[in-house]
Amino acid sequence: MKFNNIKFSVLLSLFVSNTIAISDFFNGVKRAEIFEKTDFVLPIVRITLPEEDYNLLNLRYECERDINLTTLKRNDKCYTAPWVNLKEIGRKAFANKFFNRNVDPKYVEKINSGNITINEFETMIKTYTSYTLEQFFCPSYGLVEPPTQSEFKVNKAKMTFELNG
């Protein structure tokens, strides 16, 4: 008896699905031409950036990966990137007491004037703190932040959209 019930329910479901498919609900419906042309077609979308902006975008992602607390990989390009402001980093480091003893006044003057090189900055960090340059540039320490997506703007980018090659 159980087998007959299963057989009956399978036949009933096939019959119902067949009658639904035969209905005239969608007959005579005209779809917009754009949808008929794009059905099952994968478009090619190309975004073209000027080389300078492309390199800056790559540098941003490279630095985001390298200065992460889990990796702390030394990358000198990140320490001299356009968004790095050694004067601001030095100011924050003094305010947050990263330096464990009195810093030579010549370094303080160079930081305040914004005239300090990355080599001088690294020497100052090695001499007057227990941190490394990599740690100073890690966002987790709150001294430097890579630019956010909203800060990255491009003026001369192009986008092309090709359908059917």
C-alpha cells in the first residue's frame, strides 16, 4: 500500500508540473530588446587607470598587507609613500609617549620642521624607543593609517563595456 501511495504522489506531481508548463501565462509576452540580446552573454568590463594612479593603487594594497600587525614586513616604499607624514607620526609618537627617554633636540627640531628623512627617523626610533620602524608604521599602534578607499580618487580613469566581443 505504501508503494502505491508513493507511485501516486510521483505521478500526480508530474501531471501538475506538466499542466503548469503548458499554461498560456507567458505566451505572447514581448521582452525588451536589450534583455533578449544579453541573455546568457557575459560582458567584458575593462577599467583603465593612468599608470601613475595604477602604481599608487598597487602600492596602497602592498602597504596594507605589509604593515599589518600579523606580517610586519619591512617595505621601504611604504615608509616613503605619498600619504606618509613623518612630522605627524613623530608628533603622535611624542604625544603617546612612545619614546622611553629624552630625544636629542636636533631630532625634535627636524620632526617639528618636517625636514626629517626616513633614515634619520629610523635612527631616532632605534636609539630612543624599544620599537622597530615596522611597528611604528603598523596601523594598530595608531601612528599612521594607509589611505582609505574613499580617499583614493582618480581623475582620468576609463571604463569600457563590451557585449558580444
